[in-house]
Amino acid sequence: MVESVQLIADGKAPRIPQTEEGASYEGIQKKSNSKVNLAQPAEAIHNWIRGHDKVPGAWTVIDGQTVTLYGSSMLGESVPAGQPLELEGASQPGVVTKNGLVLYGSDSKALMVKNLQFEDGKMISAAKYFSSGDTASVELTDDEKKMAEEIRDIWKGILSNVAAIEETTDFFKSGAASMDVVRLVEEIKQKCAGLQLQNEDVYMATTFQDFIQMFVRRLRGEDQEEEMVIDYAMKDVNNMTVKMPWQCFINGKFEDAENGKTADTINPADGSVICKVAYASVGDVDRAVAAAKEAFEVGPWGRMNPRDRGTLLYKLADLMEEHQEELATIESIDSGAVYTLALKTHVGMSIQTFRYFAGWCDKIQGKTIPINQARPNRNLTFTKKEPLGVCAIVIPWNYPLMMLAWKSAACLAAGNTLVLKPAQVTPLSALKFAELTVKAGIPKGVINIVPGSGGMVGQRMSDHPDIRKLGFTGSTPIGKQIMKSCALSNLKKVSLELGGKSPLIIFSDCDMDKAVRMGMSSVFFNKGENCIAAGRLFVEESIHDEYIRRVVEEIKKMKVGDPLDRSTDHGPQNHKAHMDKLVEYCEVGLKEGATLVYGGKQVDRPGFFMEPTLFTDVEDHMFIAKEESFGPIMVVSKFKDGDIDGVLNRANDTEFGLASGVFTRDINKAMYVSERLDAGTVFVNTYNKTDVASPFGGFKQSGFGKDLGEDALNEYLRTKAVTVEY
């Protein structure tokens, strides 16, 4: 050993040259070794391009010149139209589309390339391959010429080795590196009226003359994406003109359904048609998923700093607040929600939800874990929380905007992209929301809205192989079908918020005024179309008759009518089929022997209005004791004085477990009952008090997974463990 060291020190150690081929990482990374083999499957081509992005860059030959390919993403079945482009060694010509260059693999599957770089270093958007040289130079004004000279000084400060910045001076060939790009962008932002360029803009315009042309166009707004075109349905209502998008929202644009089909959306207050809405097909879902996949894999959303992502969500919440009256009006005419409730809850809580999750964006983090093998091998294990990718969201018709917010805010905060299907009968607020996302600056493809039927659109989402998670709120039977389809397709992650038959136990030692007021709210809130509505009230025998008498007095005071009237307490049911179901539900209750104390039929007026209804003497075996009405029907049963365990057994004797409640002044009794109620939420001396920071979700056949709170983020994240030996 000593002799070897001495030979090295004396410079006499033998030198054995290492063969370059296959010998080191540096050999593999040479530009000459990074040519793309286009005669292989599309996924292999895609992985090759990604593996060499950005250094040394995967390349191919187009029109006799070497072209480097950047920003690859796999495409689904739908490939946009464009101009053919011959590529050396490809099984078939590529296609230059408005989104980029489509390449086909030997298996006829396709991938999309975003940017191209030529031998002289110039980079262009692949979509502009045939038109990159068509843009005429703009003539600069005197003020713009002064700005150009200021920018020349900035270039000179960065490229200090260059004697003079000529029109043809190339930023990178003159020695600039990636850090210099950041400096250039930030100096221009500081000195030029806050104009915000992107790093990519510098790579697209590398010579000084091209950079100035790009800068001036950006300053004038000429290079901005074209203004969003919306074919609104307009309606003068609620002392305003509401403007409602009605088309599918895919990849940042409103467009007709692929097959041109539409469906009417109905105002439940009078049965009139509000407007026609696009009726999406399977092809529309595929296009939406492809857009979401591209936005996640190669778009700015996937690379965005989490804090910047939060800023966009805060801006979206601000825009929702700015348009809250219009959103509440749309909710009211489309879903039948009383306007004041729509303003406070449907819209108000939606705004709160986006603000809450915007704050979580930069607080999603993993852990370090001391593993057993940490000594003596010195290992470190840490976990990372990562987004899942493309997520699907299917929402119900009772809270159209709020259910959208509960799921999509957590999904977006976690860094995913999404495709959302609103309920077929209440699509309008979701489409208005889509318009606001563009104004907020959410990148195209991140959010896609496809209205249509559950049997077609929802089923395709369940089956789609590129969707990694599906969040659903709706009925238990549909939830089971979704879960089965998600398992059989690609084992996608699922969260389900399903049916309920929530028990509310009222003890004789309660605050009677509060128990009556909150008991009514537990049933009649949002005209009973409330997933956590108290499906059955258990009232202690000694106060039962007084409780019923006082409830009837309060029901008689309720004003049923126009949901836009600020004094209305109770609006129309959401749609006719549901109205008919509620009438049938009451008829079954009567046949089984329950006592109809009040209501039980449709109100004799236009629209879908159901009388607030009260049943007593309801026995455990009856249909209305077991099944959810999802309407303004109070179902009351007695229980014997002091029989706490008995009433708990009856309350838990259901396959549902979404919510529950208890009213008592005895804190020990309240805690005993709340511990034993088998439900995801327990309300004590209150009801319907949900908050954006509190997790929401059920047990048993009410589903699994959580909306709201920190727990909701975990529904849209995956945990990766990394172990390092050092």
C-alpha cells in the first residue's frame, strides 16, 4: 500500500485508460448517444425524451436537421388534428397540432412533444413548427426603443464578457446559464412596469433582436392567449342579469359536446326551462382527461411552487366572493335553494373552503423516520407526500357549488388536476365556476367540467385508465357501482360520501327551545335535501307530546314559496322525479301505520314544492324508519324515560353512519352517547354545524374517506418512502 502511494506521489504509477463505451454515466449522457429511436412503442419514446430532458436532450432528424425534443406527455385515444410532418425513422408521420407535435410509436399509440430546439440553439413551441418564421417584425415606438436600450444594458450586465450587445447576440452562446435566466426575468420585472416574463420565454427568444420583439409583443398584450370566448345563456332574474356558460369546459375553453347534444336544465320553482346545457359523451371525457393529464405532467401546474399554487386558489376564492350574488342566484334557480341560504352556505362556505385549502398548499410535507438499520450502516428514511395525478370528481344536486368546492379545493391544493361531472339536473354553477378559474389564472387543463349523465360520463370516469382517483358524493347503490368499476379498471383510489339515516336523540333534560329549533333545522334545512339531515328523531317519552306540539306550531309558521323571496323559509324540491319520490315515501309511511301529523303531500302551486311533513308513532320495522327520504320529512319515535342504552341500540340499528346528534344538559350523558353513536359526525346540543377545518365523512354504508379539514388532503395524496444509505 505504501509503495502504491509513493508511485502515485512520484507520478510513476501506471495509467490504464478506461474504454468509454458503456463505462460511465458521462458516456451515456453524450449528445451523440441521445438520439431517439422512433421505431419503438410510444411509451418507450416518451420515457427516452423525459430521461434526457434537459441535458443532453433527446433528438431526432426533421427535414435534414437535428432537432431536440422537450416536454413529452402520453396521449389518450383522442389525437387533435394538424399538419403531417415526416420524421427520420418513424413508423408514420408526426402531426403538428395546436397543442404540440404528436409522435406515433410502433404500437400506433401517440405522445405529444411541447417544444423543439434547433441546431443553432433556437427553441420554439412545437405547435409553431410550420409558422415560426411567419411573424412580421413590429416597429417600436420611441418609448419602446428606450425600454429596449434599458434591456440592452441588462444584457450587458449579465454578459460582461461580451464587448457589445448586438442585434444578433445570442444569450446562451455568449455564456449565460440558467441562473442568468432568472436574473434577466427579475431585472426586467423590476425595471419594466412589473412585466412578468417566464423563464421559458428566454429560451424561446435567445438573440437580442428576437428577445426585444417578444418583449414588445408581450408588453402590448399581443402574445397573450386569446381571450376566452363564452356563448352565455342570459337571464334577467333577482334584479340582475346572470350570464351562464352552458358548454363543456375542456382544456381552458368552452365548447360544444362532441356529438352536439344538449339537455334542458329546469327551474324547480316553476318547471320552466332555464337554458340548454351540453350533454357530454365518452369522447368528451377522454379529451378532458387527456387535457388534465398533459396539464399535470408537462404543464405549469405540475412544476408550480406550492405557494404560487396557493396564491391562485386565493385569487379564485376572491373572484367567487366578487361574484357571490350571481353564483347564489344561479344556485337558487337551478337547484331550488332559498337565496339567503345559497348566499350564506352554498356560496359562502365554498369561498371559505377554497381559502382554507389555499393555505394548505405549502404545508404538505413528509417525515423523517429512524429505521432499525440506521446503525451501523447510516441509513436515512424520509417520506414525501405527492399528488396522485388526474382525479375525477362526481358531485350531487343538493349543494352543487359547495360539493364542488369541498372536493376540488383539496384536490387542487394537493397539486392534482381534475375532471368534474356536475349533477345532470344542476350543472350551471359548476360551469360558472369554470369561467372564474380562467379569470383567476388557473392554467388550462387543470380543471375540466363535463356535464352529462352518470351512466355515460360518470361510468367513463370510473373506467378511464388515466384517472388515478375518483371522489363521489351520492347514493349508496351508485357508490357501490363506482367502487366496483374503479377496482376493475385500474384499481384507482376512491372516496365515497353516500346515503344516511342520521339519528337525533332528544332527552327530557334538554334545552327545549333549542331542541325544537335545532331539531327542525336538522330536518328542514335546505328543504331536507341534506346528506346529514336527521333521518329519525328519538324523543324521550316524558317530553314527546310537548315536543311534537311545539314542532307543529313552528312548521305552521314556515313560509313555503319563491326561493328568491328573502322572506321564504322553504323552497322547491330539486326536480320532479324527487318530488314524486317524496310523495310516495309519505304514502308508504301511512300504509305501514305511522301517524301523519302534518303535511305529506305536494303543495298546490306551480313547481316542485313539498309540504314540510311530520310523522309520529314510527316503529323500528317501518320503511320510513329505515330508509332515507332526502326531503322535508320529520320521522319521530318515542323511547322510554332513562333508557339510554336502549335508544342507542335503536339509533345504531342502521346500515348508515354519516351523522348523528344528541340533546341533553348532562355532559356525562352527552359524552357517553357521543362515544357510542356509530357515525362519522356527532353533534351535541347543535346540528348542521360543519366547518371547513373539520373532517366530514361517514362509516358503514355511508361511505369512507373525508372531505374538509387536513384529512381531506390525504384523499388526494400518496406517500412515497425514500431510504438513503450515506
